[in-house]
Amino acid sequence: MRLTDKAIARLATLGYRTDADLAHWRELWKREGESFFWGFLRRHEDAAKERELWFPRLQRFAGDCRQAVPIPDPAAFSTVERAQYDILHSKMQEFAASDDRNCIFGRTSYLVPILSTTRVGLAAAQSLFGDRDSVVILCEEEKQRWFSEIYDPRGEGFWWYAIAWWLVHEELDSLREHDREHILSQYPLPDGFAPWVVVSGVIWGSLAGGAGYELWRWDGARAEFVETYCCESY
């Protein structure tokens, strides 16, 4: 179905210019009707305006965070830090090779990828994703501070950002109560081993995304995967 010149011009401002991009919007118009098409387009335009307003502030915030907590040098990592770095780097590589990558990078031209991890994981994220345009890399606590103290996402429509995260929890006390109880009851570890929980997730809307939870064990020298104990879909 032929899009009007007005529609094509407005789509172009959002970065939808290729035949493949326009084919999706033509199909939307044909399947859902003109009224739905224009309403859906306006929601994308609203998200793009939010990005224009907030992305510069997010970049400044991320810059301040890296001034306060520079990306560490993996060559200086301790044994435990190196083990966690290797796990997180591997998880990020798996993400980069998966379909989940497309949910964070390139869903729309205005979408800002926010990647969060631990301090150790900053080095892995920077090495794998630091050269991508518009990517923002934060520690998990920095991301939480951005959304709790600076940007309030409540009531927003389409998101102008998407989030991927990779974490290692050394302390079970930092987990949700039911996760902690499940691990302690179902996965007793031998003496000399400490439990680690590795979490990987993506989210690009209030009901779009998911996360995986893995149990690992650490013996002071080597980390060993035990089992994936939970997968969530939003």
C-alpha cells in the first residue's frame, strides 16, 4: 500500500527511510487502518522527542560517573575479579550473537541502548560495545540512581531507551527473598564453595523483555557453572 508523502516525510525524520522500513509501516496501515497508523506514529514521535530532551543529560550523567569511577584495567584484576570479568565478558558475547541484540540495538533510530553491569563488567562492556553510537554504559547502581533520582519513567509511552544488564551477585542477601530461599534449599554447596548468581537481562518496554538467572559456585580459585534456575519474561 502506498504511503502518503506526509507519512513518508514524518517517518524519515525518525530514521525510517529504507524500503524495508517503509514496508513495515505500509503493512501496519493496511492491517490496522489509517487512524491506528497515525496514532502509532505519534507515539514514536513522542518517544523521539523524549530522547532529544533526555539523552544529552544521560550522557553528562554517564560522563560524571566515569570521572568518579573510571573503567578498570583488567590487567590489574584480582583472581576473583578476573573470574567475574570472564563470566560477564562471555555473557555479553552471547548477547551480541543473539536475537536479543536486535531488541537493544537498532529497534528504532532514536532508541538509546543503556548497558548496566558491575564495576568489573564495565571493562568488558567497553571492549565489546564502547565503539557503538549512542551507547551508554553504567554500573548497576548508577543506572538505578539515574532512574530514581533524575529520570522518572512513570507514565511514559514508548521508551526512548532500551536496557541490557549483566551482573554477578556474590552475596545472596542482595537477591530477592524467594530466590535466596530457593537457592539455599535446592542447591546446597559443598564446604569451601561460595554461591554466585549471574543475571543477564534485556528490557525495551514495560512489558517487553526478560532475564535469566544462573547459579555458579566459587572455590577461591575457579568459578563453575551449576544450573540456570530461573528464566523470566515480561
